[in-house]
Amino acid sequence: MTTPRLAPPMRAAAPAAGAAGGGVMRRIGRRAAGAGAAALVGAALAAPAGLLAPLDAGGTTPAAPWHVIGFPFKTKPLTRFDIVDIDGQRAVRVEADQSYGILTHPLPGIGGDAHRLSWRWRVDVPNDKADLRERSGDDVAAEVCVGFDLPLDRVPFVERQALRVARMASKDVIPAAEVCYVWDSHLPTGTAIDSVFTRRVRMIVVRGAGTPVAAWRSETRDVDADFLRLFGDEAKEVPPIIAVAVAGDADNTRAHTVAYVADVVLANR
């Protein structure tokens, strides 16, 4: 994703309006044009306190309000997000084939108590061409993103203007700040890196080089602590959460990847 990914969005979008929306959520920002935060799967997806709606309604596609976002004007193929059975459970299959897409869930602005995000995932077909340090390699097989309603006056001027343009052009929520947890086959686990398309999307490599493929991994993140770690230069308090998303893209590298995400839960700690 790596553009606003939460909207075009919550992993990467194009450098202007697209970048803010995609990275901000394109991976909810290229992950915006196309960013940010985060995925969610299966019947087990009924999150505590109703923070997230179930993703699985018994069909083969995610249930509303979950919906897929791509680049504006449909300039690129959409990544596929299908509900499937795997290892005896329901999960979201994220298949990117030279494509870009974000599966996003808007939220009304969740503030208050500290927040914990947990999920399970696996990558079966990784992207050997990806390099999150270069625009030509800004793709991920899987990521889970969280979008924050950071006040615009905290956003640097140029990015603020791009974000305003992106919001005017999009029907979907476009966060001003997006934290994305990515699975990357090349960078070391624990690496923190900004999207090469927009600093509205900042990433943590949760599963990095050397992580075995085709094997489930479980994650739990202190979302508020991660936000302050990545966006501490712009905010000293955690803004409300306005979106969670799951994403995968392979448009920059023109590759093919397959991943699965399940048991995504956003809860108050």
C-alpha cells in the first residue's frame, strides 16, 4: 500500500491529491490515493464494544460497512478481498496482481481509553521486488492500518493543502495521520519508515526479513503508543481513530502476492 491506505486512503497514492488519500489510507495513502488503518476478517471479527462491525456475513465478500477503495478514476486494477475458508477458519484473502486496493471500515471518531489492535495473518506469496524505500518498490503483500483525525493545523502546510484537495475529491474518509503495520520480506522486523509518497502514512514492519511464509502469526499492538512514536513530531496527544483498514498492493512492482488476515479486533485496553 503504500499510500494513504485508509482511503485513497489508509497506503500509497499519487504525490498530490492521491497521495494524501491513498497513503492515507494507500495503504490508506498510496496507500491515500488509493491511506492507513486496517482488515478484518471472519466471524471472529465481532470486536468488543462494537468498535468494528463483523466482516463476514456468511458470503464470499466483506459485509458493510467494510468496502474496497481504489485509486480515483479507476486508473489501476483493484486488489481482491475475498472471504474464504482456510485452516478451518474464515479469513480475508488479499490477492494483489499488479493492483492496488484497501479494505476499509470507517469509524465515528474513537477517542478516550487507550486502544489495542490485534489480528492474525500470513503471507503465502510474498513480493520479492518490493522496496518500501523506493517509489518503484512501494508495495506490500499485507498491512493493517489505523487512521487518526489529526487536526489539520498540526500538518505541515504543503501536506495540509494536498490533504484538503484529496478530501474534496473523495467520498471516503481520509485520515490526516495513518499508522500502518506491514509485512515486508526485506526490511528488518521493527523498522519504522515513512511512506515514500506521503508522510501522512508512517509504517512499522511487524514481520520482516526472514519471517517464514505460509504460517500464521499473531499480533497485538498498543495503537496509541505506536501513534505517539511515529507522529510525536506533530502531536503530543492521540487523536480520535476514524478508520481501520486492511490492504495489499503490487501495482508499483507489477507483481503478484497472496496473503490472509483474520481475527482483527480493535478494543479499549
